[in-house]
Amino acid sequence: MKQKKIFAVIMAGGRGTRFWPASTKLRPKQFMDLLGGGTMLQKTAGRFAGISGPENILVITGSDHKTIASNQLPLLSKRNLLLEPVGRNTAACIGWAAETLKRRGFGESVMVVAASDHRIEPLNGFEKTIRNAIKLAEKGYLCTIGITPDNPATGYGYIQTGEVIQPGKKIKSFREKPDSATAVEYLKSGDYLWNSGMFIWRVDSFLEEFKKYMPELYNDIQKLPDTTSPSMEDYSALESQSIDYGIMEKTDKAVVVPALFQWSDIGDWPGARGAGVSKGESLVINSENTLVFDETGRLTVIIGLDNVSVVSTDKAILVMSDSNSQKIKEIVTSLEQSRPDLV
């Protein structure tokens, strides 16, 4: 067995369709510079420099994005770029990453799993939180990071906390995105945290629970060839399920560590506005809660409109009210048939 290490596993798959027209098949949002100072992927990798070091970062992304991922992370080893020929949800990609580390002799090491599209600051708070979680992971727990809610948000999943296990708490239950009234009750109780979708555990501890609760997927991953680029035939046969539903909601080893940092899941344009995303020159008059993201160099003027996003690229312009942000996926699906050059 090789020495124990800390590995960062960054999930950088997905189409980012809710960020159309700026996000496209060739450049999904994880490869975009939304916040300034680097792309979402580059910022995520940079956060792990003091935790795992660049040599122990693994990135899981789509086969089509091999070149852009390599270009954006030139220090990333080729053997640490895992390429999915098709997306099969989080259980499959995390399970594959864990099996890859085990095959390389790092079964006793800790893996920290993070999405590539979260806004997190400050860095020292992030590092301290991860190190707190590693303390519990070393004891065999499956850890996630919980965000202390500051408003009754309905766009996040929630974690109900239980018994204290320093420096975290056991997880009583996972709750789906609530309605407004339920979210208010969660906030009042003080027993709920937002689910950040970050995970910390020892490779062997995770694989043991993986085998217990998702035996079919576990066995299928065991059968994958020892490669960083499995075939479409092999990978598409894997079960498509989330890690939360498949394992975390069932295991009795789930714990949560409160975040010592500010966090936002930049999932759509209204969420991006809340995270401070903007680009280009704009003039906004008698309007509130607006976002301008312009890649053309033109001036964008908004007069008398509230809760809107205006996104301009060289191929398309999107003008959208916040209440319709979930309909972008429908637009993209339609354009894939009629105007595939735009998506």
C-alpha cells in the first residue's frame, strides 16, 4: 500500500445549459471565466493547492473537453484527467474515481470531491473546513459540507443535523428542495444546513459503503478497464444515480461539517447575479436586480426592468426574466434540432 495522501476530485462534467448562450457544448460554464481571475475550473483547482497539491488533483469531465481541460490546467497530469464518454450522474463518476485511486494503491488515502462551478471564499476558511472534515474521514465517516443558511432558500437541498461528533454532526436526514413555508421552518429550527454537494472520505471507507448500497454499480465499475477513457459501450451501461440518493441517504456513517466560508452554487443566470457575475459595459436606469453579461464589446442599456438577465454573445442574445430561468433548457433542446450551431 502506498503512503496516505489527500486527493482532490473535481467534477467538471455537464453542459451548463442554463447558462446559454454563453455556455455551449464546446465551452460549458465550468470552462468560463464568470467571476474574473480564471475559469470556474481553474479557481476550483486553485483552492486545492494548499490541501492536496496540484499533483494529486483528479478532474472528471466529458471526452469532448479533454483539450480545453488540459489547456486550462497545464499542471494536471494526463493520468489524472478522467474522461467520461457520456454523463452517468455523480455516483458513477465518484465511484470510478475512487476505484481508480484504489487501483493505484491509494485505498487508505482521503479523497475530497467538489463540483467545478461553486463560488467559495475566503480560501483560509475553505482549507480549515476541509481539514476539519478530514479528521472525521480518517475515522471512517462519509463527510459532506453543510452551509449555514442565511435565508429560507428554496433552491437548495437541506441536511437535517443530529448528534454532535466534533468537529461535525451526524446526519439525521436529507431533504429535497422545500417550498417557501417549509424553508422558513427549517431556518427557524436551526437544525438544517444547505447541502453543498462536497464530500470527504477515505477511499476504502467509501468503496465499502458503495458496495453495500449500490452493489450493481459497484460491480460494473470494478469491471471497467484500467483506463482514463472508458468506451461508450462500457460506461453508458453504468447506472445513472446521484451519490446522495444512492449512498448518503442510506449509510449510517454520514456526517456533516459546517462550512467556515461563504458559498454559492452558480446554477443559472439569476444565481450568477447573486454571486456577483457581470461582464461588459452597461447602463441600467430605473431597474433593480439585473444582470448583464456581454461578450461582444457593445453597450447594453436596460431601462425600467426588474429581475432580468441580458446575455449577449456573437451568436445570440438572451433577454430573460428570473421567473423563466428554468425554461432555458427547453430552448436549448429545441435549438439542438433547429439550430445546432448555436448550442
